[in-house]
Amino acid sequence: MIIKYIIVAALALTIFSSCSEDNTSNTTTNPKVDQSKSIAEVATNAIQVGKDYHSFSNPESIKVTHLNLDLTVDFSKKMLIGTAHLDLQKVDQNATQLILDTRNLTINSVTAMGEKVDFGLANGDSFLGSALTIDVPAAADSVLISYQTSPKASGVQWLTPEQTAGKKHPFLFTQAQAIHARSFIPLQDSPQVRMTYEATIRTPKALLAVMSASNDPKSQRDGIYEFSMPQPIPSYLIALAVGDLHFKPMGERTGVYSEKGILDAAAAEFADTESMLIATEKAFGPYSWDRYDLLILPPSFPFGGMENPRLSFITPTVIAGDKSLVSLIAHELAHSWSGNTVTNATWRDLWLNEGFTTYLTYRIMQMVYGDERFEMESVLGRQDLQADIDSLPDKDQIMAIDLRGRDPDDVFSNIPYEKGALFLRELELKVGRENFDQFLLNYFEKFAFKSITTDQFISYLEQTLLKDHSDTLSMQRIEEWIFQPGIPEDAYVPESDAFIIVDQARDAWLEGTVQADEINSEKWVVHQWLYFLNNMPEKLSQEQLTDLDKVFALTKSKNNEIAHSWLLISVNNWYQPAFNRLHDYLTTIGRNKLVKPLYKALSQTPEGKIMAQKAFAEAKSGYHPLTVKANEVFVQ
Ligand SMILES: [Zn+2]
């Protein structure tokens, strides 16, 4: 989720983007590192390793192993109504109570072996929700819960026909990461509880339902859809979407679902998905999940992508027409190895999921698109990381973050993503790529379909890579990466030759020795444009902005990332000719990574705040609850 952020004020909730998101900016610094001997110990500060502080559930006593859902999708009431049948495994044979997570669910009844059983729903905690405690008879090995969701379920977005591309049918999608599954299914909503699932989803007949499970591209549109996920997954990977969806194959194992209007463009944009899959398998071992399809969501999807197994959910904002933003697909695909197969045991361990995935993303891009792309994306990622290092408090720059008492959505900054990836890059450089790849292959195999903690990873590292390469690796350095803020001194700094000419052009233009129309940018790719814009000084004159816009038509850019960078510059320098586009941008896109920095920048001045309020009021009904929550602080 991805998903990454800037904390605003002490209690700011910053929903990054779930899976693949980031902020952009520049600069460098190296924080002082505490040379304490037991870095891990100090940082851990009485955290109970492996304890999930974000779930009320009790898998240590009774564990849910399989879920069978039967849900009716009621668009008029904005509710999912039906039953969840949970298979149980008694870890403690004397256990008599099953504790589940819920948020804003109405529980109608609970039965076991055909008989009603007692249950209690606790008062709601603001972000953890309500514990549902069920008395389980000694002989029962399952329970059946009859329930319905609230129209305000935090993990479900209901779109009216007007909010879709086709304008004719409503649309629904879920987003469970980090702890939103509990808002649409009563379950043990912890990444360390893995379960298989089956589902029957009942929809209006004109619509198609898809899930993070076995989807049949040829399934008949009859309003009743059956799904099965035979591999055990954590709850945050359960996902459902319903809409006027159509399918187009891209390769033997890959295809795309979307509304009809963007189906061809999406299939063309993401045509390299099959090549990515083949390359990743070759380097990091077999793909475990059968098919790999993409679901392109309406523009209100709050994240870049979400790695729902077998069916990644993808923002349409990366359909640029030139495959320039497809690293997002590489990222979601990479999660099939890191995250979905080897999962973080708690949200504190998210860096094991996102750091590995971000590292693999760069590697996939290199395998499929070559060194130059790899280098450019590495530099841009490093700059995103620096922006967060510069703006986040020290405690939020720690990879194994202490999230006790906090909303786990707070963990989605660039720290678990880019800092995690940079750490792994350092390991790779110190032991050699071949050795590191072998380590990764073994790691993915050893921990397949398990949820592991940072400490388990460290002890595995100690027994393997560290043991074999004690000449180049040290535990002190590794712990510094994982448990200290900032970036360790002398960390690897990615470079790209393709950016040298961009720096030269920007410098010459800023000095006034060349005009914008004299910049030789004909062959620049999107990454070079992003680098050109993201490294501009904070203040530019109106003449300079007019010059750039006139020559490069930046206000009209169809690339959503370039437009984002330009609009941010425009807000920071009050460049009014871009403001109509800014309003359109904010009211048609709900991807938090793209809109949040703009709202934040606007909120810095009274005039800007008025513009932000106007756009937010207009856009709010179409934004996902997470995007609303992340941005309302800027318009109050
Ligand atoms: Zn991710």
C-alpha cells in the first residue's frame, strides 16, 4: 500500500500509499549515529517481538485456517450482507473463546454446529475497531457468522456510475491493507494469521466480480461468482472488486481487467507484464500463484497499486501511453515473492515486505528495460527517500518502527520501501550479486507461505550471508540500518549518466545562459523530465515559469507524474496559469501520493487553502475514505 509520507503535526495520520508510493524531492544529509553496542536492544525498548499490536485476535489459542464467504453486494444500501464461515484450529485444546477483529460490522448471529452461540462485541477503538468474542463449544471446529458491513466501512469504496469511466454502472472495490479487512469481514486481521479462502459473491447481473483468488476470464456474467484461494494468505490480501469489468489477455498467464473504455490502453501499457513475470522467475524462483492478472481501477483508487495475489489492483494514473510508469507493475508483481509469499509478521516488520519488493522492482526493471532505466529509477527512489529523511521525525525513520498505539497506516513512508531497498542493495554490493541472488532464492524458499519478524530475518542473515561474508558484513552495520534513524554513513549513492545532461541543462537555464527553447530535450524520457523538475530550486520567477510552460507545455502534460511535479512547483511559486489544471487534477485523481503533496502545499497560504477547500469539497464524494482522511487536515 502502498503507498509513503510526510507527517503533519504531532498526530498527523499519514496514509502513504499502500503498495507503491512515494514523495519526491531532493537534498542530502547524514544523521549522527549512536554507536551503542546493542542497537537492537535499545531500539526495541520492550516491544514484544512478534506481538501484533494491531489485532485483538487470539491465534495463539484458536486459529482461523480457512474462510468461506457468501456475500451479496447491495449497491443501493452500500452494504455487503451475508455470512463468513470460519474453520478453526485449536492451538490450546482448552480454549473456549475465539476473538476476531471487526470494525463497524453489524453481527446478526453466530452459530456453531447448527446452534446459536453467545458472542460479545466490544466498544470500538478509534483505529483498531471492536473485538468480537465468540464462545466456541468444545466439539466445534468452525463457526458461522451472519453479518453486514456499514456504508462507511473503511476498507470498501462504493462508486456511483458517475464516478466510473463508463458512467453507467456502479463500482465497488476493497482495500484491506493494513487493517481494513476487519471492516468488511469478521476475522483474525493480523498478517501472521494465514488462511485459505473460498467465496460466493452475488451482484447485479450486469456486473462482474473479481477477487484476489482464482478468476476465470471466461466466467459467465450471471450475478453469481465463485472463487477459491487455495494458498494460505494473510487477511490484508483478501480483495474484491465489482463493476462493469471486461478482460483482455496480455500473455499466457497474464491479462487485464478494467472498464471497457480503458481496456485496450491498459493492455498496451502493461504488455510487458508477461516478460517481467518470466524474468523474475528466472532470477528469484518459480511464481507460486498460477495466473497474474491486473485490475485497473477508477482514478479514485487511493494507492498506486495493491498486490492482491493473482490480481494486483492498479491505479489508472500510470497509463501514460509510453510505458514510462510501469515500474509500478514490476513492484506489484515482485510482491508475489516478497510480501505475499514471505510476509511481515507484524506491521513493524513491513520493511521486510516493501523493502525487498522495492529492491526486486529495480532488479526487474533492469532485467526487462536495461541499465539506464535501472539507474534513473534508483536515483529518483533515493531522492524520494531523502525527502522523507528530511521531513520525518527520527522515530519514523527507523525501518523496524515502533507502532504501538499508532495507526499502522502511519508506517507507509519511503522508509520501509526505499531505505529497505538501499539496505539490500548494500548487502548485494558487499557480497556480490551472484551470492546475494542465491541468498534471496534460498530466503524465498525457506520462508514461503510464512509470516516472519525482523528478528527472524536477522538471525537467518546471521546464519547465512553474515557467516559466509564476515569480511565485508558486520552485525553492527546491519542493526544500524534496521534500528537507527537516517541512512548509515557511506551508504551507496545511485547515479545515472542520463541525469548528467539534465543537471547541465537545468544549471545553464537557471543561470540564464540558455532559454528553455534552447534546451536540447527532444530525446528526454519521462524520468529525465521528473529529475529536471524535482530538482528545481524552491523559488522560481514568474518569467522562468512562463518560459518553461510555453516551451514544454507542462501545464498540459498528459503524464500524471510530470503534471504532479509541475503543479507542485506551480503552487509553491503561485503560478496561476496552471491553476485550472490543478483543480481538474485534484478533482479527478484520488491517488494519495499524487494529491496529498499538492493539498499540503496549498494549505501553506490562505489563498492556497481556499483553492484546496474548493477542490476538496468538489472531489470528496469521489475520494476513497483513506484519501479523505489523509487530506482533510489540509483543508480545515
Ligand atoms: Zn509494495
